[in-house]
Amino acid sequence: MTLKIYNSKQELADRFADFFFHFSKSKEEVYVSLSGGSTPRVFFESLTERYGSKIDWKKIHFYWGDERCVPPAAEESNYKMTRDFLLSKVDIPDSNIHRIKGENRPDEEAIAYAELLEENLPSKNELPYFDLLILGMGDDGHTASIFPHQIALWESDKYCEVAKHPETGQNRISLTGKVINNAACVVFLVTGQSKAKKLKEIIREEGAYTGYPATLVAPGSGNLIWFLDKEAASQLDSAG
Ligand code: 6PG
């Protein structure tokens, strides 16, 4: 596990854009699973501004680690956020973009997306194999769309599960632990003071850390990198 701590959300975004650019040159074809929420937006803006014309987007294949069960044009859609801040600004073939169809029946889409992963991704350990899998972490320690109240979904033998947001009840489609932990490289992007307590518990294996789905992210490759801003990391360096 590697921790990279930056002074601001913007600096984190810029450094992860640098990381992504170099990562994109490491292979002929690069299979990437994207996260949702607000943090990736700053990264997408930095990536398009600084590397939009330098990356060979034809070799980059985008998937999602989770999606809200809403139409693709809905403000809450992770796909819409990605389209608005990244996909619409770079020369990437539509055929390289594999969104989770939030407009479909959740139970059917969870099956369909699992089949899509099976058909389109390389395989390792007889599982879909991502080169780079990007995650965020919620204030409650959730990751992708596996929330603490449904942490058992992490251990599902399926590649994708239907999850439910604990407050809103919104249906989500999420990758499960077996796919997430099979990735070659897993990167967390975590910013803000609201994440600091959970992050300390997870990194130091203290408190109720076993109840947080983010704790379960442990890729077999050993390649787990936390990109943090100093607010999110503020309790990591406190004595004691
Ligand atoms: C989602 C995300 C979710 C997100 C975390 C962090 O669909 O909301 O996939 O797991 O990464 O909630 O979100 P922020 O980046 O907004 O803090």
C-alpha cells in the first residue's frame, strides 16, 4: 500500500493526471474502471487540459466501477459527469466507452454488465482483469457502491451486484470485491476533512474499520495506491 499526500485537491488531480498519462503509455491496450462522485471531476479537468492531446485515446477502454440507476443524461449519472468533463473533450472512439446502463432494470443490468466485462476484458485468475481501477471513498467508508449496511455484497460470487444507497434508497450497480481486487493496480482518490477519521481507521486498522467496504480493497497484485489531499490525511500523522 502506497500513500501519496498532496497539499490540495487540485495538486492531487494534477499528479494523478501525470500518473494516468504515464500509465497509459505502459501497454498496447489499457483497460480502466472509473469511479463516480465529485472527486474524479477535478482529475478529468486536469487530464484533458494537460494531456488531452498527448494520450492515444484509441488504446484506452473505459468502464465504470459503479453507477447510479438513473438515465445517462441525469445529473447524478457517473457516466454523464465523465462525458461532460472528459469524454466530450478527447478523441476517444465511442466503442471504447462501456457505460453501465443506469436506465435499465437494475437486476437485468447487473447481469448484462457482468457479461460485458466477461466478453470485453482480458482475464486473469479466470476473472475480468482491469489494468487500472479507480475508486473513491464515501464519508461512511463505502467504495464503489458497496455501502457498510450491505458489506456482504463485497463477497458476492457475481462480478456485479445491485446495491442500495442507505439514505436515499437509490439503486446502484456496483462491481464486487472479486473484480476490484483482481485489478493490476487500484488507486483511491480521497479528499476532504470528512474522510479523515475513516481513513485513519482503515489505514491504521483501528476502530470499526472492519465494517467499512473500503477496508476490503486489497488487490492480489499488492498495487494499491491512495492519492490523498492533506485534509483527508490530517489524522494519519497525528501522534499516538
Ligand atoms: C459514487 C461513487 C462513490 C464515490 C464516493 C466518494 O457513485 O458516488 O462511485 O463510491 O467514489 O462516494 O465520492 P466523492 O468523490 O464525491 O467524495
